[in-house]
Amino acid sequence: MNDLEELLERVIIDFHIPITADEIEQSLFNYLREEILCDISYNFCNHGEKYSTKDMRDEKYTLKFTGIIKSRESMVTSGFDMVRVSNPDIPYLVLFRAIKFDTTPGYDNSIKEFETLSTGKEQLKLIDDVRKATEEYFSQRPK
């Protein structure tokens, strides 16, 4: 594994199964806030359609989901994007399969480079804490 692959593996947290934006917002984030003592702010970019067919079908789904996690212990922050996965059988049901934390341009070729940032080591610790808590969340989540 090269340095870049190692860094990407560290900043991307894959979920055991894809989940909805609602589950992330209402369950996963609440779990993370309690387990790692963090604050989470986030934004959705939604898309909706209203069809004038017999069934008056409406569709609404999340196009983009981003945010910031802030540790209450170290006060370090790390931005993130939720990684989408689409289901071709149900195109309006958008699921998310991972959290991808932001890297800093110029320090995004290796973990060693990332650690040279003034808060790099603390950011990696926060990411590792989120990874551990996310694993715990999915191990306790009803199937």
C-alpha cells in the first residue's frame, strides 16, 4: 500500500451497510455525540420532484451531505462528506456508504505529511475515535 492509499484508508470510514440520511442524522450522529463528546454541524442539499400523474407521486432525496465534527476535548475540527451510493432499482432512494474526512491540499499525499499540520495529529485522533464509535454503532444496530 502506498502513502496516499494509506491516508485515504485512514480518512474514509466505510459503513457495514448503506444507510439513509435520516438514520445518519437521527441515530448515528446522536451516537457519535454521546460516545466521543463531539459537536456535529451538517448541511443537506436536497432535490425534489412533484409529478402530475394519476398517483400524484412526489420524490425527494438528498444530493449532498457535508459537515464538520468538533471534538469537545481537543477543540479540533474536521470537515467531512458523506459518500453516496445509488440503487438503480430505486433511483430516488439515496443511501450513504461512508464518511470521508477532508484532507488539506499540499498535505494530502501521506499520513506523515498530514501529521505535520498544526492540528494534524489531533485530527487523525478524532477520525480514529469516529471510526471506533461508528464500528460500535453498526455492531449494536438492529439488523
